[in-house]
Amino acid sequence: MATSATIVLLGKIGQLGWELHRDLQPLGRVVALDFPQIDFSRPDELLSMVESLQPALIVNAVAYTNVDKAESEPELCDQINSRTVERLAQQAARLRCGLIHISTDYVFDGFQSRPYTEEDPTHPLNRYGSSKLAGEQAVLAHAPACWVLRTAWLYSRRANDFVQRVLTWSRQQETLKIVDDQVGSPTWARLLSQMISLALAQAKGEYFNYIRDTRGVYHLAGDGAASRLEWVQKILELDPARQEQKTRQVLPAKTAEFPTPAQRPLFTALDCGKFERVFGLRLPPWDQALALAMEK
């Protein structure tokens, strides 16, 4: 029975991990861990804890995600996003348990003009992207039962995510300058978590066999694409407390106007058709999901 299976969730306080901690509950005995209980920069301790739990499934939602800081902390970024992930994948093979690993649209260079499929060549532009790609490759090389799930532009309406920052700016500034040359697929963490959980429910508790039979890389993000500018305009439009906004105009800008340590891909919309074909599930259009997320 699914309820007897132990599911280890790594990263329970992040945007996605917080949602997964709740959505995975019907699928087994969930043991959710995060720093300081686990530390991906100390893999021996992490692996020892995971082995003691003898999981049927590991869900890895841990990542070093500070894209700019990764350029000055490459060793720590690589340790968390790839080297420890490789050892985790090797352990999943030894334990014969399923492994779900969350990855990113930043494995692409953004030079394409149509949404990226799983078959498109990867070419990350920054250290964060290259470390996440190395993590993907390690999972696929070592774990016999694995899903690598690439998502994009994640938000949660919790903590200091992009949506919350936009709402804060709108209460402080009369004019916002937002880039219109970065295009991606905004993804609500709650719906992403629900899609993962619904796909896992189809395993009926047989996580290793089911994930092995459906093994591979999948794109899973909000349907469609938007520029950062379009996303911000929609956030302001759907703000449930619009009367508190001080912003009167939102002006387009170019990425080059805001120099950052890390280069960012300009176009990373994801084609999620493969996930829908395999699991019969698809996230709604990004603006419909945002409307739900913004409801009080």
C-alpha cells in the first residue's frame, strides 16, 4: 500500500518543498528534512540519514539558487547542485528507490525562438545553470528510477518571491522599469507540487517500478510564455489590494540596462507536452494560475 512507503523530501522550507510537504502526505509516510538537519555541503551526513530511513522514494527539492552569487561561490554551488546530487543518485540505485530531482530552465542558453523541449540541446550561460545541468546528468547516469523535472520562474506568494517583490515595489515606487526581453514560463509552486503528486499517485505505491518505467527528463512549468514585463503587468492587474499601489507606470527596459554578475538566458519558455502525454496532466496557462495564486 502507498501509505506504508517512506518518502524522503529534501528541502521542506523552499517554495516548492513547502508545498510538497503537504501534497505528498496521502502518498506515504513523508519524512521532510531541511537545513540544519541536512546539509548538502556535507554529503556523508546527508547520505547516512537517508540510508537510515530506507525510503521508497526520494524527492530532491534542494538547490543552490542564488544565480549571481554562484559566480563568486562556484565550489559551494557545484557541491550542492551536482556533486552531492551525484552521490544521492548513487545511493538511490543502491537502495532501489525512486528519485525525483528538480532542475531548471537555466540549462538552456535562451537563443531559441520556440519553447524548449526535452530533446533540445542544453547550453547553460552561467555557473548556476552549468551546476544544475551537471546534477541532471549525474541523476540520469546513476539512478535507474528517476525523473528530472525542469521548471521555470517559480513563485509561491510566500516569503520574498518575485511576485511578493513586485507587490512591494508597487507600494513604494511610482514608476517601475521591467525587462521585456526575458521570456519564460511563470510557474506557481502550489500547482507544480500538485502535478508532481498526481503523477506519483499513479504509481499506487510502487515508486521504484513506476518511475523506472517512466524514467527521463520532463519539462513542467506554467503553460505558455510571458516576458518579465507582461508578468509584472499581470501581477499588478490581479493585485487584490490595488488601491495600495503607488505605481502609475511600468516602463519596458532591456536586460543590458541591469548588469549582473551572471548572464541570464533571454528565452526559456518550456514545452511541457511530454509530461502531458505520459501522465495525462498539464499545468494551466500561466496567467490563469497567477489569478488563482493572487486570490485572497
